[in-house]
Amino acid sequence: MPDEAPPPSADPPLWQVVAAQITAEMAAGRLADGARLSPEREMAPAMGVAVGTLRRALADLEGRGLLERRQGSGNYVRHAGLGREVYGLFRLERADGVPGMPGADLLDVAEGRAPEGAPFGSATRIRRLRRIGGLHVAAEEIWLDAACGRPRAEELGDSLYLSYGAQLSVFVTRVEDRVTLGDMPGWAGLGAGRCGRVLRRSWAGGAVVEVSVTSFDPSLAHYVNRAARTAPPKGPA
């Protein structure tokens, strides 16, 4: 297995990078719900982009429900759509049915080797504990392809995918989960014994850029994946 993989994708459009940076600021709480953004002609040079590029990013955010654009007044942050951005691919729910927002507590970030079977060698390893409504229910060990660059630990938010986009211009577009059984890792501090495991691969630009293992206590959390389909149209009466 080679030590270094080629970059996973071509550089994304600049407007997409800008949109990711603004979304990450929202998720981190630095852009509060209802906050008015700076005027576009001030904001664009502050971000180092042209006004047209910024407007394309703002239009994308508006389409995703993260921004309200008021004619003659400005652009206002809307957190109503933020949950889909941050937690849309989080599949664990508390076993006791108690609702709660997911969150993550970062334990460490280090350089290392990806696990056997990963399509890349050198990686950034991230360890976190996942909580729902304040209760720790799972441990995550994540390996990001070193070819993507190393994210800044102090700026990693609950959604690593948002952080990858904002910091590294790496945009995850597809994931694959396989659920199996294993042993709770000792570093997690969540007790010993058998546990459920979610083995995930994440793609950006057609290449796998991240692999992860989420170990969860089935007495505390369940893996839930809901799906819906549109009913076929009825034929003529």
C-alpha cells in the first residue's frame, strides 16, 4: 500500500469553499441565528474573493435554508436549516428514546497510519466521544487521508464534514455504513465489553478520503436509518 495517495479531487469552485466557511462559522456559533452579515462589498474583500463569487455562495446558502436575503436590508443568518447540515448523516439515537442534540468531545488528533483495508496509507487520526443530550453513547476513531491536508484541531466542530470543507476544501458527498459487532476500545473510557460498530467510508470527488469506526453501547444508543420514497403517480381513473 503506498504511503501517499494523490489528491482526491480537483480544486472545488471558490464559491463552494466560501459557502463552507460561512456554514462552519454558523455551526460554531460565531454567526448567531438572526445575525445580519456585513454588506457584500465589505465581506467579499475580507474573505479574499470577488463580489460575484460571494454572491454565488450566498445564493447557495439561501437555497439550503441557511440564509434569508432581504431586498434593501441585507443577508440574515437562519439556523433552522443548520441541523440538516451538521447532523444529517449522524445515525445514532438514544435507546431510552430521550431526544437530544448530538455533540462531540474531541480527545486527540495525531498523525498515523490508516487501518488495514483503507485505500490510503498516511492519515490524520481523530478520536472523539459522541454524546446525545449530554450522555456519552459512542466513541469515534476517524482516519482522514493525509493527502487532504491536516485539519486544525482547535477549529474542528461537531460536523467534521463541515470542517473539512471550510479548512481543507474537501467536500464529502457520499458515505457508506456497515454495521457490525466489536469490542469497545479501551481509550474511550466507556467501559469494556461487546458493542455495536459502524464502519464508514466517506467519498469526496469520487475517492474515499475518510474511514471511521464508531463504537456504541447498544444499551445506550441504537443505529437508526430512516428512508422514504415518493408514491408512484396514480393511473387514470
